[in-house]
Amino acid sequence: MVTHTGRRQSTQHAQTVARDLVEAGFEVRVIAQEVADLELPAGVTPVDDPTAAEGAEIVIALGGDGTFLRAAELARPAKTPLLGVNLGKVGFLAEAELSTIDQTVRDIVAGDYTVDERLTLDVRAEYDGRLIADSWALNEVSVEKGQRAQMLELLVDVDGRPLSRYGCDGVVCATPTGSTAYAFSGGGPVVWPEVEALLLVPISAHALFSKPLVTAPTSVFVLTVDPYTSFAVLCCDGRRTWDLPPGAQVTVQRGELPVRLVRLAPRPFTDTLVAKFGLPVDGWRGNRR
């Protein structure tokens, strides 16, 4: 169980969820650094290891999308299904809401859920034959300018062929899951999670051709920081960052390991989109009938 301990509401619900699962006969593991803030019941096991989710039946993230992405770092290598319970604002990645948390616990105890797989990204960054970064992302990989006052020059190749050189704030490579996150803010399309594809979205590009692209899931992106531009920053899911010197090269492609997500009561993605974004189904001017 992974919790946003900075919110009092989250810690209270974490205590209740942990107690209910322990009483149902589950072994509950909690990140060691969170235990002191949660005042959890007896029977909870503190863990402080990247392999904490190994052998677990499910990983539960109680919080917003940031907490979910943190929990995904534990769940993905263990191939353990991940369930998000939204205690934040939008919580686009969460399957359950606070209002249904009691029923969610009952469904977990009964094993009444299914599991979907979400496409991920693998990323490598190299400079002068030296490996700078080797990581992954569920939502997106971004290469952005490291100095606010200077434009970043990026050469983008797709599938081994040059596509364009962008003078820009950065470029976002996203998954369908991440299409509603940073890529969406940059003008990218919303892509249904079931679609297997990759997204390439230039950010504030000073170019006539700067539209977002949707490519095949087998595509490979290579982003090269121009040797004569300023340094850049590589970021995975807004959580893991590395500085990139001029001349560095970033390779992004479909991840070998997906993230397995718990589905409690599957519903059309359209309903999720309307609910999370608060879309006016009757139109922006209302129903005039």
C-alpha cells in the first residue's frame, strides 16, 4: 500500500483500508518511511526495498496521480496489478474514488476485479559513448530546455529516419495512457488506452510543422540535443530527471514490461473522459431544447 502521507485525509483512509484488509486475512505491506505517519494497526509489515511488491496480490495507491506513478515503480517490475484510489483532484489514473472506497476493499477481498495491461516506454540517454540514463515511463518521457531564457534545438528521428529539427521548449514522447497528461497540455490528442500507439508532441516549437504525431507502437524515437545549443533535461513521468549535455542522444521506444492495472467495474473510456475533465455533454452553451 502506497499513500500520500502529506494529506491528513489520505492517512485516515489508509488506516481504515489497512485495518479492513488485515482483518480479512491479508498481509499488508507499507513503505517503511510512511509507517510513522500512518499509525497503522498491528499486522502491517514495513518494507524498504524496490522489490517490496514481489509476490503481492495487488498494489494499492491511495492519493492522486503522483502517488499512483510512485506505486507503479514498485508494481511494474514485480508484474503486480496496481489499483489507484483517487484521494486527490483529477486522479486520471485512478480506478476507484473516495466515495466507493468501502466497496473497493470488499472487491479486493473477494478478488472481484480484472486486470488490463498498459503500454509503457523504455528510454536510454547516451553522450560520447557513455550511458547517462536507463529508465522507463508510464505516461511520458520529455526532453526539455534546461535554461529558461534559451530555446532548445532538438533533432528528432523516427524509425531511423530524420523527421525535423525543432527550436522549442521541448518534445514529449507519450503513451496512450499519458495522452491526457503532459502531452495533452502541449496540444496532443486524447488516445483511448486500448489503442497501441506512441505520441510525439513538440512543446512551443518555433516551426511551421509542429503538429503532434501518432506513430506505430513499434516506432523508435531518437532525440538529439544539438551540439551547439544549451543543455537539456530528460524527465520520466515527472519523477526521474537527468541533465543532458549538448550532443546527448535519447532513444525512446515501447517498453518491454507493461504496467498491469486493476479494473473493478469496467466502463467506457468516454465516461471516464467526461467525468475527469468535467466535459459539458450538453454543449458549452447548454441544452437549448
